[in-house]
Amino acid sequence: AAMAARCRLAARFHHIHGSNIRLDASHTQATRVESFANGLCFSQEPLAPGQIFLVEIEEKELGWCGHLRVGLTAHDPQSLEVVPEYSLPDLVNMGDTWVFAITRNHNRVAVEGEEVQARGRPWEPFLLIERVRIPRDTLVGRSRPSRYSHILDDLYKMNVLPATARRSRIGVLYAPQPDGTADMHIVINGEDMGPSARGLPTARPLYAVVDVFASTKSVRVIPVDYGFPSLQTLCRLVIQKHIVHRLAIDGLDLPPLLKSFCQHE
């Protein structure tokens, strides 16, 4: 229950962001309005251990080289005198920041003698990372925007949606270790890429970093439910039960924030 409450608060972007970013009213959609840089965003709250910050790529922009970048930082966005132009290298060079460009063949940090563990089958209902268990269905991007389309979606079944394609879902979390530090994991369409950084300090709050860079133009935060569903989630389930396509929600007499939540599960 505590994790569920924490996740609902953190599943938004911080009001501190890059100069080229425009947030929607719910602070769940971030769009870079010009150029290819100054697209840095942060989670509204620090992440809890095992809590994933998940975004879906909503819009792409041709003509630029490079893609979305994600990671974690121990810097409170409020403490930044100026938001850096880039996450790589500017924010990383400030220290206590771990950010990577997203690719399907993501770099994995292994220690000597460690065996590479199987990542699990993409059709299994839960993704297991250390002791963290996350419903996989929410993590996997769909190539079609309707309610049940992912059941018939070959890309969903085969899990071959390109890492930086439109509708891909990218998440970042940290898993505490016995020595008091944490490993950072990046999840691409329901697949754990393995530890991409080790030795993160768990004594300091860690914020998610999302750099809406170059060919990635717009992303949206996707809420992930832990524990008991919230009242907002229960409302969404009832509404979706009575429609055949999520775009039909536009015609319903609902508050704008609830419409947005129902359309972007």
C-alpha cells in the first residue's frame, strides 16, 4: 500500500525541466518543442527502492541523430541553478548521476565470476528483478492503440518492438544490495537489460532522469500499480469495461485528468 501511494505521487514529471520542454496539465507528458537538446526531465519525487519510473515514447521527430536517454540522479532538481543542456555528458559530469542512451543491446555491468542470468520469457505475467516483482503487461509497448489489440499484436507476442520506436516503453529502477548500495536497471518493453550501473548510494534520494533527446520528441509517464489498486485505477477499469476502444474516452463527460489516465494505461 505504501509503495502504491508513493508510485502515484512519483508518476509525474518534476516542474523543473529543460528549457525546451513543455509539460501537459497533468505533468505526465513531456514534449520537446524545438531544437534537439535542453530536453531534460526528472521524476516529481525520488523513487522508492524497486519502484520503476516508466515512460512511453509518444512522438518521434525525423532529422536528428540520437535517441531517448534515461537513468537516475542523486541531485534534487530543486537544487540545480541551471538545468543542464544534456544528460550526457553535462548532468553526468556533475557526479552522482547514471544515465544511458537507450538501445536494444544495452550495456550491462557484470562482475568477475558472475553468470549472466536468463531474463525470463516475455510472455510471463511478472518481471522479476532481484526481489522486485512488476506486472509485465504494463511494461510492454503496443504497436496498436486499442484496448485489446496487444493480444493479437505480433510485436507484443514476439517482443520485437524496437527499443526507441513509437509506443516503446522504457523504465528505470534501482534494486538495493546487501552491501547497502544499489544496482540500476533499465527495462525495455518488459525486458530487464540487467544492471547498467552498480554502487549507487541508497542513503540519498534518487530521482529518475528522462532526456527527451534528438529523434525522441514526446514521452508520457505510464503509472504502474503496486499492491492494492487505487480508486483512480478502479474507475479506469470500470470505464474501460464499457468501451471498445480507448479513443472513445474522448467523448465521455469526464474530468480531463481522468480521461488522460484512462487513455494511457
